[in-house]
Amino acid sequence: MEKEDDIVKTVYFGDTEVTLIGTAHVSQLSVDMVEEHIQSGDYDCVAVELCDPRLENLTNRAWWKNLDIYQVFRKKKAGLLLINLALTAYQKRLADRIGVEAGREMIRAVELAREKDIRLEVIDRDISTTLHRLVTEVSFWQKLKIVGGLIAGVFVGEEISEEQIEDLKQGDMLHSVVSEFGEELPQIKKVLIDERDEYMVGRLAQIAQAPEAPKRVLALVGAGHLVGMLPAMKSPPDAGHLEKLNKKPPPSRVGYFIGWGICVFILAMFVVGFRQSPELGEQLVWTWVLFNGSFCALGTLIALGHPVSIIAGFFAAPLTSLNPTIGAGMVVGLVESYMRKPKVSDFETLREDIGTYSMWWKNRVARLFLVFFLSSFGSMIGTYTAGASIVTQIFG
């Protein structure tokens, strides 16, 4: 077990004293330590490793009820929300096993700060900015590792050992996770950990340098962040660098060019096929339609989508696979949301339901995102298998 000296550090920004506490997000000990420090009355500001949207998510349990599913799909935000759901589901499973709600120490800090009328500051980068930078700056293969890990964490249900649970409670495991990220997934570590370390240090410096700066700040961050934040305290990022860290880079054009490249290639194969013989050309078109449509429909079926959604997937996939500006999952998701409008009860029980595998197929909101993901995945498989079959038929 870590000593308090290892997870409590004091630094100074001018006249402002900042007490950094490294917490474990699934530890009752961390909750107790947070309560002890805030109730001591020694601090005039509490800073937490949260952003405004995550604070809203943690403290307002009714935010799902105001979610406009149609707008989520229309604005192409279904993927980000699916990741959020998957992470929430994993945290829920962990919390059920350990007996402490993930992030409970942050929730308690917010509650106490508001009860005692202590200034509250959120110092983490907006989660949408972090996810956006993750999508645009991380390589395709590392994205696959993320998706694979989410699928394994949510649906495979690998059991967490007692030893891992104890490590998580003490915070030791967070340091090893940071090291593992650095060795195997350096780009992911840079976006998820290193940049956020810098950003949080910069935010603390901003708070300390503001005209009405607090005298004593209690800053609560995950224990794994202390490793990167402490060295950065000596030279905090300036406003310009902070703005750069908070900027959403333009989407990568690689996927765009690959999508249109596939479109041009498949259409060129159709032309080659028809020039060889009308029968071959027609056969190639049917190959494209059947492979694309069938795999997309199969994915929708596995998600237990509405029959109309399954049919929509079959007809949409062959067309959307030739148009990178729209995905089959978006079309099928919109159809599913129209055919099976989520009920108020689905939103009310969403937090609980996503912690159980079977409920992903029963809760209409969760199932809607399963339909989106599995139909998209099916369409992707259909695209590459159809392309391989077409090439074989022409040149084989």
C-alpha cells in the first residue's frame, strides 16, 4: 500500500499553495482522504480532474433523458457516444465488483465543495476534445486496439482478479498502466495522459495567476497523473501552449482518400468487368450488392435490430460503401431510432442496464448503438470481402 507522502504533494505558484492528491478512482480510502482534507477547512478552492461535460455526467444523473437520439446520428456523434457508453459500462462492472462507484472521490469532492461554498474548479481538458484528438492523431492500428479493448472489456467479460482489485484500490496499478501505454501505444499515451498532464498543470497555474487567486488549492487527480504533472510544475505551459493543447485538429484526410479510393477502384472494376463481358459485369455488381448488403444486414440482425432496419441495412450498405460522406451505420441507426423510439424508462435505467451484457440488447437506447456499431462493422467486412471477390473474378 502506498504511503500518503507518495500521493500527496505540495507545490507553489507564486503566493498560491497547491496540494496535489493522487487518488484511485475506485478506492474508498481515496474517498475518505478527500473528505478529511476538504472538511479540515484549510482550502479556499477545490480543483478536480474533470471537465464541464464529465462534471455534468457525474452529478446530473438525468442528463440521458434530454438526449436527442436523432440529432446524435444526424450530427455523426454516435461513435463518440458509443465509446462513452462502453467506458461507462466497464466502470459500472468494476464498481459492482469492488463496491465503490468509479469516480466517487470526485463526486464527493464536488458535493462537499458546494455544501461548504468552497470555490470549485474543473481542470481537465474537455472530453470531446481529447476523444477528437485521439481519433485524428492516433494511427489506424492503434484505434483498432482501442476498439478491441472496449469490445473485450464490455462484452467478453474477462474477470478481474482479486490482486488486480487490490492494486486498483491502492492506486499502484495506475503507474503500471501508464508505463504499459508508453511502451505499446505511444500515440494513445501522448493524447490520453501526457497532454492532459500538461493541460491540468496549465489550468492550475491559470487559477493561481488570476486576479482573485485562491491562497490554498486542493487539487484531486488520478494517482497515475502525478508522475507527469510534478515535473511539469517547474515550467507550466503558457496560455499559447494551453490553447494548442485544447485545439481540435482538422480530421485526417487519410480515411477520406481511402474511402474515395475504394469507390473509384470498385467502379473501375465494374467497367473492366463489363468490357470483358456483360455477364461478368452484372455478376460483379451482384457480388458487391450481396456481400455488402448481407454482412450489414447480419450485423443489424445480431444487434436484434428491427426487421425494417435489417432491410434498410441490406439496401443502404452497397451504396454508402461507395460514398465516404455517409456510413451504413448512420442510415441503419436513423431507421432503428424511428422504428423503435426509446422510451423514457430506457433512458432512466440506461446507467444500470449497460453494466449487464444482456441488457445491451434489451434497453432500446443501448441496442440502438449496438445496431449502429454492428451494422457499420458488417458493412466494412462486406466491403473488403466483396472487393477481394471482385478482384479474384476478374484476374483469378
